[in-house]
Amino acid sequence: MSLLPFVAVRRLFCSAVLALVALGLVAASAAAQDDPAGVGDGPCPDDVGETRIVEVLPLRGGFVDPPVSAQIQDVIDLAGREESELVVLQYSARGGVSLDLDELLVRMEASEVPIAVLIGPLGTGAEARGAGGLIWAAADVRAISLDATVGPLSPVDLADLAGDFPTAERTRELLERAGADAEVADRLLTAPLDAETLTEAGVVTVTAQDLEPLLVELDGVTVDTGGSEHTLRIRACELEVRFHSLGLLRRVLHAATTGPFIYLLLVTGLGALLFEVFQPGFGVAGLAGLVTAAIGAFGLTVLPVTWWAVALVVLGLLLYALDTAVAGFGPLTLAASVAFVWGSLRFYAAEELALNGWLVAATTIVVAVFFVFIMTSLLRAQAGPEGVQLDDLVGKPGIVRSVLNPEGHVYIDGALWRAKWTGETKRAKVGTPVRVHGVEGAVVLVEPFDADAMSGARPDGSTGSPPPSDDVGHPHGDADQARDR
């Protein structure tokens, strides 16, 4: 019988789970930008004054959610304590989710430090929908790149399906304060408007293609902050630009507002936990599954989901696992696939978050292959050779192939068997010689190998067998053992 490399498959699966989490963190951290070349350069005038600080928070893509809102408020508070010259928010936002927008707008209005919001940079097709557009309208300086759009502002929050936030009233109030045409407020509620239209309507303070041109344009501009006018002084030799970004925890939580990412995290996490159900003990795959499933569960509390559809996805995974356990591969497989696909297609309640059909199809294929083929092969490998019963193994020597803590796998007579350690020590390391002394369900009970006991147990009085070798019946034993350690 050929031995399936169980340990290698298990580690490969763990690596895939952890890689998915890392990929999400990389994507989330892409919001942070480096200081663009040129800021702070240029000749120094004769009337150089004290250093003036500009706080910059770049945010690219995604939604305005609680972690982003908290970071914006932290930057505003820091600017107030440091008496900074200006706060700049640069972003492209597809809307808001689970956001206390009133609190953020009140904090922006109360800020004594002017706040500029740039929808850009040029060439990215930046947009500001929902809450992102309303925050832009509430800024002291409303900047936009030529290829950017603002709107529609309704719904302001994708999680506010009841529409409790007075979007229309707040939009009109903010644009009237900015001196813009009242008619543009109604248009912004239902349609995206480009930079040219917004500029003609008097909404835009300045058109800028990126951060550096924005800072150049704002030197000498007078803005109204908290009822008092303030003339911005932004000169190269006096300027200190401080960039901010979401911390690690906030990056993880912000990633939880990415619809496809949360869907994949939840499916992967639950798949990892189901994988551990079929394995002895609880290993790295189970821990990785707990982490990814927990992040996915957090995302379900942030994004508007259809709970019956989420239940169908979970049911589909459970049916796949049951199908693997009974090796049915018929009606049960079909039922699992239908439940999983239908639940995936209706996973989110907001149309803007609907999962792409190709993503659903690819995920379904991967899940089906994993349970129907990979898991089935693993279970068959653990079952041992055909015709051999567990009771036949009692008294036989073996070698530990995966750490017994207390359960794992042992190699006996050329086959891999599930085993439970009953020795005095807490666990048995890979390569430890053992002897089977009993059976408990589908698991053999093993203890430390005792050559004298084995010798004395021979009815013919012959000498006992030497301690079992990991190489017996397994030509790659040394390499596998070294890798397992």
C-alpha cells in the first residue's frame, strides 16, 4: 500500500490558510503611501518661519468603516494637540459600512485645524460614494482630481438598510454651507457627478491631481474653520509632512469590510476546522481555522449579509464533510453543491457587495475537490490496509509519525494508523518507538516500546524484535522524519 504524505498535505493546507490571511493584510496595508517626491523641495524664501506640520492620512479603495473612522478621528485629535497647519485625507471610497457618521462629522466640524479631503489621485478613477462623499462635502477644503467622481450619496451606509440616516438633509446642509447650488445636492444623492460638474456647481474648493499639487495650491488659501477664518501657510522650507496609516489591528478589521475576502476567510476557516474534525488531536490547521473564521465572523457583523444565505453556505460545507465521512458521492454531494452555490450568490444583502459569479464557481470547485478527493484520500490512508483489523495490531511495534499529543499517527507494518499515547510523558515525539497495547474505537492505544517485554511475550521463547525502524516499508523515512520535526 502506498502511503499518502499526510503530514505534507496538512502543512500545505495550513500554509494556504495563513497565506490567505497574509494576502488580506498586504491588500489592506496598501492604503499607506510613501511621502511623494517633491514635497518639501524648492528654494527657501527670506521670511522662513516656524515649522508647520501637515498631517496626511492616505486611504485607497474599500469602505469607510469603524477602523477608518477611528483613525481619521485620531489624526484630527493629534493635529489639534500639535497645533498642526492642516489635516489631509486622500482616498477613494465605495461607501460606508456600520459607521457612526454623525460622530465623525461632528468631530470634523469641531476641529480647529482645517481639514482637506482629496478624492484622487489622477489616473486611479477615484470615487467617493455614500459616506465617503458626505465626508468630502463636510471638509473645509474639498479637492478632487479630474477623473474622480462623487456620488451617489445614497445609501450613505450599506449596513443601514432601513435608511435611518438623514442623508438628503445633511447633504443639502453641507453644500449650502459651502455656497454650492442647492440643485446639485439632489443630483448627488442618486448619481455620480464628475469633477467638472462639481466645480461648476461651486462645490469644489480646488482641483488637484495628487497630494503635492494640492499642498502647492493651498498655500495662501483662506478657509473657515469652526466659525473663524484661517489662512493656510504651506511653504517648502517650513513644511513637515507626517503620514499616518492604519495600525495592524485596524488593517485586519478594515480588511473585514472587503466582501470577497470575508467570504473566502469564512469558507477557508470553516474548511480548516472541518479538516481537523477528521484528524487526531487539534493542530496548526485548527488554530489557523479559528483565526480566519473569527475574522470572517467579525466581517459578518460589519457587512450587510443575508443570514439565510450564510446558513446555506455553512450547511453546504457540513454536507460536504458528511459526504466525505460516509463516502456517498451522489445525492449528498449534489445537495452540498446546490446549498453552497445558492448561499454564496445571495451572501450579501447589498447589491454593491454581491460576489462575482466566477469567484463563487471557483470557490465551489476548490471546496468540492478538497472534500471529495483530498479528504477522502487522507481518510483512506488512515484506515490502513484492507483486511487488517485494529485488534490485529495489539502487541505489535510501531514508530511515531506525527507527534502524539496525545493523539497523532503511528507507522505499523507498512501502514499509517491513528493512535493515542498512553505513556507517562505528556507526549511522544516523531520517531519514538512504541507498542500497541489496546484499541479504543478507531484509535490504537500505544505505550513506549519495551524490548524486554516484547521478548518475554514470545510463546516460543525466541528473542524479541529490535525496536521498529522508521525506514521499514517506507523508503523515505529519514527525510520525512526530519521534515516532520
